Amino acid sequence: MTTLNKVFVMLFSVTLFLLAQEKQVPAFRAQISVNSSQEYILAQQILMDFDFSGFGIYAPADYPLTTKVPLQNGEIIPFDKIKEMTLWSERVIQKKYVSPENRAQYNVDNQGYRYKSEFVINVTLVDWEGDTLVSRIKQPEYSDVYIRGQTKRGDVEIILDHESDDVVHVVFLPNYVLQCSGDKSHIFPNADYKYCPKCGKLLIKITRYDVLKTKQPEKQKEEEQ
């Protein structure tokens, strides 16, 4: 096998791997508002994109296109665990100690500290159980952070880490609900329970596709009438 063929086979294998990975990623839908006074946009295929904004070579894995929210407190929270999130940027002054051998590269004070002005992204998360968490997005250095998705009219792209008074509100729609087989009013969106935590009955998983299937015969019947 020639070198060119080996390269082709390698690229083809990588492409298949990436496509397989994409198929495993659930599609998330959400209502998004850039400011509370504006109308919400219904978007699909919601992703958080950490886009490299520096120069030179970088590791793509450090700048992911992801369906998880990495936080500075160490948590990495999947979208399916989030009911809604509110994000806004803020300029802060970061203070970092520089070792003596590296101080020639930076402007430091008498104690050896370097001061750097940068944007951080504050976030308030509410999970499906109603619990609230306030933190900041953990982002790699030299990155721009976006919320990306698709609407029926095209694409949506919202940059988060820039100087603005914008507040971005994202309200996720559940990928499925678990409904109690006993009391139908016991419903748990995107939950992991097997039995109802309220009454102990078996839970039934209902997806939006199940709902669409039940609506299709009704729609067909209406058309026949």
C-alpha cells in the first residue's frame, strides 16, 4: 500500500469514527432569548462551542464543540440535566503569581504578581428537580465561547464572552419524560428513575417521537374526513 493510500485510509477511518460519535450525541432543543425583552427563538441541535481564537497550533480536544457545560467548580454538566441556564459576561482582573525566572516575560508588581484583564462567563443553572447552581464557565485560554443551533430559518450563533450587557437565557425542552404507570400526573423530565419516587409505581418512558406517532393517525383521520 502506497503512502497516499495509507493516508486516505486513515482519513476515511477518522471520518467514520467522527460520524459514529455524532450519531451517539442526542439532539437538544431549546427556547433561547438574548435579552428577556425579546422573543424566544426555538432552536435545535444546541451545542456549546469553545472556538480557538489564538495563533498557531492547538489541540482540538481542548476547544470542544460539546453538549456539556464545564464549570469552574469542577463539574461538567450534560445538557439533559439542565432545565434552564442564564449566561452573562463580565470583565474581571485576574491576579496570578509569576515565578522569578519567568518575570522578564510579563509586567509584574513588586510581589511578583501579574494582572490580566479578561472576560468571564457567569452562569446560573436550574436542573429538572428545581435546584439552582451559580458558577462560571471553565473555558480554555484564547477561546471564544458560542451557543450554536439551528432554526427553521437557518442557523443561530450567540457569542457569550464579549463586552455586552446581554443576558442569554436558554430553556431546554426535555428529550423524554418518565410518566408514572399509576398516577399519570407524576411526570419526571429527563430523569433516570425506574420507579416513581412519589408512589413507587413503574415509570414509562415517553419521547417526543412517541407523541408525534400518536398525533399522526389523528391527523390522517381528520384529512380523510
